[in-house]
Amino acid sequence: MQQKPLGASGIRVSKICLGTMTWGEQNTAVEAHAQLDYALSHGVNFIDTAEMYPVPPCKETYTRTEQIIGAWIAARGKRDDFVLASKIAGPTGNNSNGLDPYIRNGNDFSRAQIFEACEASLKRLNTDYLDLYQLHWPERQANYFGKLGIDKLPEHERFTPFEEIVDALGELVKQGKIRAYGLSNETPWGAMRYLAAHERQPETARVASIQNPYSLLNRSYEVGLSEISLRENLPLLAYSPLAFGVLTGKYRHGAMPAGSRLALFERFK
């Protein structure tokens, strides 16, 4: 299994990362543990999760995926044998993502919320550190989760200053609770603002990576973010590389295989 550096973080990760968003909904804990064992035995050292998982997200299953991984870590150990990434959920309860405000009673990326979310993830995952901690989606209105085009901004839009977010994440690095932090579902404007915030506060840690969708059917990353990745050493963690399974061909000619995600969950159609 080939490995690559995760930006300037000093962390090396396998080119293939094991995503976990189906565990606790589409997959059982037993299946999840089997996938973890199989991945590690074949050279995959990179596991990605999130406090919001599994999907589709709902109050009843919130945090279940992290708990499943935490049970596996407690039973098997091996914590230093792999790179573990998780994410703090972006704001919920607004019209931009259709989620109810059940996560920390309406969450944001304030310093207090970042610390609270990270501590909770560490506890659920049965670990005292995360290798990579990511901001799951922007706090502000932006193009993400398939949204394209913004023709106007809210008149009284408020979101946590980038400097506060970078300072809080940098503090978690200093405390040894995370080794690096990254972005997810972010735009070119947002990525550059995080980089600029670090430049204004060089004592803080620098953003290490960005996790966005990228496949043959979703190439929006190429427009502006690919140049940022190359010029700023901000590597892409490409999620949904098979476009939700569409590129496997299993949905061709209107087919809807039993047990497939689109057959199970109307929300994703």
C-alpha cells in the first residue's frame, strides 16, 4: 500500500482511506469491526469518521459510528498503528442542510464548541488523541453538499471569525489532543481565509488537508481548489470517488439493487 504525506503535518497516510459513515445504520457493528480488521491487514492505515455519522443523519443515531470505532479500539488496541480522523459537525437547524439542531443544541465553530466537540469525540473513540480533526462543513452560507451558486448573502450573516477557529484548533494541537486539523466541504474562499488566518497568527498550527467530494461526475474541485492544493500544500482527501456508487454501473437503466444506499434511503435520491 502506497503512503503519502498529509500536507505539512508530518503524518503519512495510505492512499486509500477507510470511510465509516455507514456504520451503525447501513452496516452493523460486527460488519464495521470486520472492515477495520480487513483494512489494517491490507496496509490501510487511515480511518475517517465524524461525530455526525452514521448517515442519513438523525438524532437517534448521532455519534453511533464513533462509538462503534471506540469499542473496536478498546477491544483490539492497535491505536498507534493507524491514523484516525474525525470531524466536528457544522451548524444544524438551518435551511442550508436540512438538519435539526440536535447537535450541542445548535452548534457552531466557536472556541467553546470546538473544545466540547473534540473532548466528546475522544471519549467515544476511546483514545486520548486524534491524528486529524476536521471542520465537517462551513459555518457560513456556502456551496457544499451539492449546492451550486449563491446569488446573495444573508443581510445579517454571522459566523465565528477564522482567527478564533484557527486559534482554538491550534490550542488542541498544543495540548496533544489532535495532531493536525483539516477542512471539509470547503470552498476556495474559505480555504484561503484559513490559510491567511494562520499567516496572521504564525504561532498557531497550519491547516493540513481538505476533504471534498471528487469523482468523474463531480469535478468542481478542479475549478479553484486544485490550484490551492498545489500552491499551498493543502492535499485533497477525495470522498465519494465512485459518486455514491453510480460509477460502478449498478444503477444503470433504472436498476435499484436491493440493499444499495439509494434503495434504502429516499433522502439521498
